[in-house]
Amino acid sequence: MAESSQKSILLLHNGRFGQSRKIASVVTGELLEAGIPAEAVELTNATRIDPAAHAGIGFVISVRYGHFARAAYRLIAAHQAWIASVPSLLITVSLTARKPEKRDPATHPYTRKFLRKTGWTPTRVAVVAGAVQYPRYNIFDKTCIRLIMLLTGGETDGTSEIDYTDWNQVRMAAQGYTRSVRARSGNLS
Ligand SMILES: Cc1cc2nc3c(=O)[nH]c(=O)nc-3n(C[C@H](O)[C@H](O)[C@H](O)COP(=O)(O)O)c2cc1C
């Protein structure tokens, strides 16, 4: 695969209600627009990476009750040396990030913890706000999210769906990553 075609950037996304997927597809769109082959693939427990096929990697992962998907930890541990050798991107998606002042990767608790536990230093990191989609949650999740929102001064109307993602921030992060890929694009040009 890698010999007959250009290596691509692999964007792995993990979430439950589609926001991480949408963010990954915007990033992929920016890369493709810049002429860089890229593909967005859902991250599951069965996901395997073929490093020979990719010139870079990104993870777009959403927080669920304080945690990210185990598969992200597994893949980063399994490919640590390779990931450190290519341009890499981390986008974390959470509701705490709906306040702009909470989007600093250096202070965002979930992102900090993830980076500390994986030992990964991504080339680019962005902390992005997700969406609240109460009508799609089961009663347990709806109750928990409403409580979290109540405690943090957010929307508690259980019928509302609000997209807090700053899409301009997502595009800026994608463009920054595109520049990083270009800067190390021996295989891509
Ligand atoms: C069940 C559930 C648990 C969540 N837990 C957290 C959390 O602990 N902290 C947080 O900031 N956001 C939390 N969120 C917000 C999600 O990260 C946000 O809704 C995001 O858009 C989900 O992305 P997805 O559609 O890709 O799953 C939670 C959302 C759901 C539905």
C-alpha cells in the first residue's frame, strides 16, 4: 500500500455521539485541501496501525466521565517510537473546554493527565469544546451531564442540543498541523 501510493496522515477519532468524528473530518479536509493525503478512521479496540502506510498521526478523542478511550493508550504505547518520529496531533474534546479560558493544553486537566500517562509529546495539541446533545443520551447520562452542567454554570435544559465547538479553532489547529507536516514532508511531496 505504502509503496504504490503516497503515505497518508491517519486521523483516528473516538467518541460516541459524532462530535469527534466531525472534528476529525474537518482536520482531514484541511489536510486534503493542502494537498496532503489524509484519512479519518474510527478508533476502536480492534484498530491496528500500519506505520509504513502513514507519514503522520492524529488522535481526536472525547472525554467520557473523565476518561479517554483505552484504545488510544494502547496504540500510543504500541507505537511510541514511530509516533515520536512523525508529525503528530492531539485534539481532546470535552465540555469543560466550552469556556475559552479552559482550553489551554498546559492546564486542561484531562489533556495533561492523558499526556502524562502516555508519555507522548504531540507536535500539536488542541483542547476543543464538544457538544451537548441531551435528547440522544440515556437517562443516566442525561442526569449526570445535567448535574455537571449545573455545577459548572452550563445548559441544563434536557431537551437542548448545543454545539460548543469553535470550528475556527479546529481549522486553525488543522492548519498548524498542516504546516508541521509540510515542514517534515520528505515523503509527501
Ligand atoms: C456520557 C458522557 C460523559 C461525558 N463526560 C464528560 C466529562 O467527564 N468531562 C467533560 O468535560 N465532558 C464530558 N462529556 C462531554 C463530551 O466530551 C462531549 O459531549 C463531546 O462532544 C462528545 O464527543 P463525541 O460525540 O465524539 O462522543 C461527556 C459526554 C457524555 C455523553
